[in-house]
Amino acid sequence: MRTAILLLGLALLMAGCSSAPPRPQPADADAAWQQHRQRLAALSGWRITGRLGIQSGHEGWHAGLDWQQHNGDYTIRITAPLGQGSLLLQGDAAGVTLQTSDGETLSDVDPGQLLYSQLGWRVPVSSLRYWVLGLPAPGPAVETLDDYGRLSHLQQAGWEIEFLDYEEQQGVELPGKVFLSNHQAKVRLAIGEWRLAPPGGDGEG
């Protein structure tokens, strides 16, 4: 009797762990991409938290990331591990300021250039606000779609970008990992949580 109960329990456990049926693929991936792209472009604000890894030459950095975006305005907090301090980037179309953990405030018109000049980090912030959504930034790009009409690979502005681990968030499919590389640097973004602003919201959740 005990053996029968154990076998029944094992069968139920295996049934519970069985994978969900595969998602049906759209008949036209290009048409699905255009619809998906329109949904992404309509987002007015979002917030992500996760981990950021940067490798440039023989040096590497790992940090926590909290990024809030509302249209063209953004606030990005980068937190180093083990209490090593944090950085705060705040910007809009006119420029960006960087506040260090030492209380120093620096300004520039280009957030990527500001990070590089002060920290040696090659992070294309202005383009990354699009790439993190699974969108190309404005300008020329070579797009590769997956079978579901989403970006799987992108070549743009001298960078190779991979999009992985898509999940549906409030009715919109968004990547869970975005990997960037060029001949100078590698940037790996692993997103732990997405929050999307409701229509008319501010994206801070």
C-alpha cells in the first residue's frame, strides 16, 4: 500500500513538472514584429532592476542596476557590491549629470561619454534605453528576428546585441537578458524585474 502511494505521489509530481505546450508560432514573423514593435514604442515609461556586468580590456565591473525611464527622462542608479558606493545618472534630451558616492557632480551632453571619461566604462546609454526593450535605436540597423517576431540579434552603431529570455510583462514581451559586445567592450544586462507604467503613468511603479 505504501509503495502504491509513493508511486502515485511520484506520478503527480512528474505531471506537475511537465512543461507547458509550446507556444504557437505566428504565420508571418515580420508582421508579428511590426505589431510587437508598435506596442513597445507606445510605452511611455518603465523601470527595471537587475545586474550589470561590464568588461573593457582586462578590467571588469559588476553592479546592481535600477533604471527608471519616462519618455526621454531617466534616472539610473548603479550600485557596486559590498558597499563600495553608488552612482546616480539623471538626464534628459538636454544633457546628463553624474553624482558619485563621494558627492561629486559632473555634467555632459552624452551619458555614455560621461561614464567613459570618468570611469572608463563603455556603455552606450542613449541606445541602451531602446535595446533594453528589444527595440533598435533610431538610425541604421541590421535586425534578426526569432520565430515569434521578436528581435534575437541586432547590429547597430558598432555593437552586436543579443536578446534572450523573453517573458510577457503586462501584455508585452520583453527580454530578460541583453548582451552587448564590440571590439572594445562587453556589457551584460540581466533584468530581475520589469515594471511598466500604465497609460499616463510615470514609470516609477
